[in-house]
Amino acid sequence: MTKRMGGHQQMIVRLAAVALCLATVGYLAVGASGAAAVRHSSSGTSFKVTGAGKGALNPGPHAFCLNNLVKKNGLTDVSGLVGKITGFSKGVASWSLDVSEKKIGKFKIPGSPLVEPHVILQPNPTSFSGYAKIVPADTFFSKSGKVTLGAESGSISASMATMSGKTISITGSWHCKA
């Protein structure tokens, strides 16, 4: 006998689908407009993580920043972040921070994936076979906090949680420049 999913479980499944779709759109956008993706300024991009997981994320050798689409479709994608987040880094090659907001400015994070701005911190597994297990379990969704978006830079101070309720705080900034 199969058990039906409750409303909370259905929302979790929907959030996972949104995260995967955003990541896919981000990577497709980079592929479609490779010139729009710029390497990070290594001195201007870093994130500190505390809470259920602790660590630091910084640009790796394949890091890029896609923020020229902020006003068009609301996507800022800071990818290729490397570093360990204790309890969440096994099988993870890098991390991506995706911000959805169509305006430049300072914003309060409402904590809903349906209302902008919303932020997703997603692991990129070391192998394709890791997506099914690692991505749904270790993807963080914004709950509260603040995010600032500029023409070439941004910052975040937010509380984020996995679908299972593990909560982290992330603070940091990024700088995208050609």
C-alpha cells in the first residue's frame, strides 16, 4: 500500500524541482551567452557559512558569475564556489549561489520561493550520479535575511534551510567583473 504525500511533502518536492530548474536555466543561459559569464575577482567574492554546517566558500578555478540578466529575467548566478561546509560537502565539487530578483538594490528576503528575492545555495556533485542524492538533500533555500544586488556585485546575509530543515546562515559578497 502506498502512502500519499501530505501538503508539506508536496511543497518540498516542488521546491526541489524549482531548485533543479533554476540551476538548469542558469547553466543553459551561460551556454547560450558564454560571453556574459565572467570570472570572479578573487578578492571580491567570499562567503562564510555557520549553523548546521560551518565553512567558507570562495571562487575556484572554474568560478564564474552571471549577473547581466538581473533586469531581464532576475537571475544572478555565482558558480564554481569551492570550500567545505561541514556535514554537507561529501561528494561536492563546488557550490552555486543563485539569486532571483529583477531589480538592483537592497532587499529583504521574504522566505518564499514564489516571491522575489529568493536565494538558493546548491551543491554541484563530483559525479553525475550524485545529483539524485546530493542535490535534493543539500540544497539550501532562503528563509530570511537581506540581499543587495548591484550592476557588478552583490552581498547576502541570510538564513537558509534544506528541505529536511537543517539551517545555516550565510554572509558574504561577490564581485563580477570582466
